[in-house]
Amino acid sequence: MRPATSSTTSWLAAAAFAAAMAIGGDLVAAQSAPDGETGRYSMTPIPDGVLRLDTRTGTVSTCTKNGAGWACYAVPDERSALDAEIGRLQAEVERLKGQLAAGPTVSGKVDEALPKSDPLKKAEPRSAEGERKIEIPLPSDQDVDRVMSFLEKAWRRLIDIANRVQKDVSGRI
């Protein structure tokens, strides 16, 4: 075997460096390569499990490990909800424009005056309602006598209480 010379050593070092760069370049290229080369999903660790990004559709899912294995659930996408609401509102605007275009239009001043009405005013009674009479029975003499005797007794009791209070106060002074 021949002894190594400095040119051979430098050539081997250059070759090793080139091989290392090629391997390192492949690793960098593998990380940024399109989904066909690295796979469809990109995984990022999170405290509860893994966050999975579908590089083809852009769907984000959270994957967690449970007793039966790994389960991934899609993260709610606000953008799809916003797009759905925008679509619904655009359809409603088009519908309302169609109704406006089909309906009668009033331009300028109207010749006839609009009738004046008070929404709080009660309607006039119908003829059938006008014929009905509401009768309130008046109290009889006996009912009036009962009420008067009740008030008289209550008044006498009140006067008696006032007299007792007055005697108690004057007796203490």
C-alpha cells in the first residue's frame, strides 16, 4: 500500500465534503419537497397529541391517542362558515333584487292622498256589537244597609282605639 500524500488527502477531504453537502442538500430538499415526495400530511407536535395538516386540501386536524389508538378530528374552519354565509347573503340579495324589479314602482308624486288613520284608535263598533248592552246590576237596599252597618262598626272601633291610646298616654305623663 502506498503512503498517503497531501494531494490524496486533500482530494479525499474534498470528496467527503462534497458527499456531505449532497446528503445534507437532499435532507433540506426532502423537507421542502412537494407532497408527492414527502407524503400528504405534515405533522406538528402539540401538548395533547399531533396537529396534522393535509398539504393537498389545507384541512387541519388534531390527532390524539386514546385507548383504541390514534383518532384525528378536523379543526372547525371559520373560512368555510364565512364562505357559506357570504353565499347565502349573495343569494338573498339577488332574490330581493328580483322582487324589486318585478314589483310595482312608484315614481314622483301620487295624485291621490293617502288615507289618514290612527293605528291606536279603536275601530267603530259593528252593528251587531252596538245592539248589545252591558248591564251592571246596582246594589239593593239590603246590600247598602249591610255596607253602612259595617262602616259604622269599623268607625266606632277606630274611635275606641284612639280613646284608649289617649288614656294610656295621659296616664303615663
